[in-house]
Amino acid sequence: MNWWDCIDDMYVNRSNVNIEVGDIVLCPTICWDMRRKILNVSRATTGQETHQLINISIEDYDKANHYRGEAKTLPIYNLGLKKTEEFVLDRTKMRPCVVLKCDAEKIPQNGEYDNAVQLLNQSMLTLLPIYGFEKAPEITKYNPKTIHRIKWLQYDKLFFMPKSQGLAITKDSFARLDMIFQIPARHICTRTNTKLGSVFLNLLQLYVLNYLGFGYTEEEYKDVSEIISLAHECFQEIDA
């Protein structure tokens, strides 16, 4: 028996207009296997003053040279850099992500318009990216033993997500808790038709709490903690 067969309605169709906790969205996610690049910009030598004609060079990040130079006045309107700032070039991939938190808390302005407070008040999404086992159709990136251990919840930072019929998770996948990230809600983020069911979401939340080292009461997560215990017990029997 698979532990995920114990959960009814693991995924459900989402019908809400706004993004909520448990929704699966599509969002650009940084590919951290690529070394971070720094983008250098200078004015092109054309004999005329313009903000549009520029030279661009790309170089590997060097902690001895970057984020510690003088402030730079760039030939791009309103994009000057302070001495602890750089333009960073990252490769990203559009991935499905689980919404862990929607931050809507507002800090009061206390009278006059305050631009700094406005920045603190921008809505943020905390996202958990989802990865597939395959690097190409029918070609897996991982050996069968690793996949087996992920499916049976043997790694604290990897959470197995079975495929869904007709919904956003089309193949067996896993979420990487070590890749949790935040973005402003106004950034590129596409809704899907899928939301985690309440029990599956509680199980994931318990997994996140455990990974981050936060405390929780057994009674609060009694039902889902039993599912994790079942997964570990079944793994021991299968692997024996």
C-alpha cells in the first residue's frame, strides 16, 4: 500500500480568483546549478549622447571585485548603482510551485505618504518549487534507489508529490524545501487549475516546519504525522 493512497482529494480544482495558500502556480525559478553572473553596462562610443546605445559585458561573480566598488552612474535612465549594488544575470526556468504563504500584512502609513513604508507593504508570495524526476521523456535524472527513497519520504528536504489526473502535476514529482523563495505577488506568476487538498497541504506544512526546525504539537498534526510514520514503516518493510 502506498502512503499517498491514504489521502483523499490530494489535489483539487481551484476556483478562487485570488492566489491562496496551497495553490499551485507557475513561476520563474532560478537555476542554481549555473554560476552567478554579473552584468556590466557602459555607454557605447558613438559620438552622440543617448540612453539606448550601450555595451554589455558578462563576467563571473568575484567577491573581491563585486559589491564593493564605487557607485556607478549608468547610461540607462534612472538605473544608477550604489557601491553595494550590481546587476545580476540568472538563468530561470518556469516551474510549478506550491504557495506556502501570501503576505498581506499592511504597515500603517501614520499620516503622510511614506515611500519606504510602501515598499514594506508590497504583497509577497512564499513559494516551494516542484521538480521532476525526468530530464527528458522516459529518461530519469536519478537512480531508482534515490527515487524510491524520495517517494517514501526518507529525505527531510524532499517531499514527494504524486501525479494528478487532469491537473497541474502531470508526472510524479518532488518539492525541494531547500529552494523555498519569495517574490512580490505582482511579478510573473501564473495561476493553474490546481490546489492541494487540505490533508495533503497539512502534511506538506508539517514537513516544512520539521525542515526549518520549528516546533509543533503532535496533536495539532496528529493525522498527517501518522501518514509520515506509515511511510517510514512501509519503507523499512519494502527495503528489508
